[in-house]
Amino acid sequence: MSERTASVRRDTKETQIEVRVDLDGTGRAELATGVPFLEHMLDQIARHGLLDLSINATGDLEIDGHHTVEDIGITLGQAVAQALGDKRGIRRYGHAYVPLDEALSRVVIDLSGRPGMIWRVEFPRARVGDFDTELFHEFFQGFVNHAQVTLHVDALRGQNAHHIAETVFKAFARALRMAVEPDPRMTGVTPSTKGQL
């Protein structure tokens, strides 16, 4: 399989974002977004997804975090899609359950070429520190739309909002890692009866 890396830059009147990703990395993250709790979650994606991730973002945080968080999701989705290329030889599907103390989340992903998200996550409070928990949905919706994947996210239990968020991101990372992995039995083959994804 060819080198699976990508670098994407997105510039709007609201945000300027650069994302670099290596799907065959070692879990290294270099993050500068101005949104500390999101960086903590993005670090989980790198570490548990075993991908190398670099994200530099500036945005209109004086308004709120919405544009920055959503646009990081969009740009990360574009970078993952670009790094995957034609998707030949990958597993395509991935799933993971991840616990953290009382919290448990399940994430299932299909690198289908079709965007779709089912989000069943409820947080017991609106904020974790200064971070608005509604923005997690916006991040993943941006990712889904631009990576062109189907994603099911279910927070099955939990009382602590930080724990719930962390299980979601860790489970996402593990599911993504499984889906993008080369399948030695599918070398050079597109994992679809259609012949393309």
C-alpha cells in the first residue's frame, strides 16, 4: 500500500486550519487550536488510532468555539479521505467499545463513501470546563460529511461528562484504526461489490 499521508489547508473568514495526517503513524500529535479540551480529545484520536496528527488552527474564538471546532472536523475529514485514496486493500469497517470508569461508548464506522451519522450521546451537563459539549456533535458531523463515512456513535452509559467525551473519542479512534488498516487478504482489492467506494 502506498504512503497514506495528506496535508489539507482550509481558509475561511472565520477560521484558518491546517491538518496533516499519517494513517500509518505511531500516535504522535502536534496540536495548536486554542481550544484545550478539544486538543485533549484530538490527542486521544492520534494515540488510540495510531495515526500521526498535526493540527494548527486559528479562529474566531472571541465569538465562541463553534466555527473552530466544526472546521477542524471538516478539515480532518478531508485529510483522512485524501490519505485513504481509492481505499483498495483496507478493512473498510471498524468498531470499538471503550470504557472509562462508569462511562461506556460504542463507535462503528464504515468508510463507505457516503456521509451519514447517528449520534446517540447525552451529556449530563452543558460544559466541560469552558468547552460546550454540543460542539462534539458539530465536530463529528463535519468529519463525517467530508471524510464521506458512515458513523454510529452511542454513549451507552455514564454520569461524568468528561468521561463520556473521552470514551467517545477513544472508541472513534479505535474504530477508525480498524477500518483503515490494510487487510492482507484484500491486497489491491476494493472492499465493495460495486468495485469502488
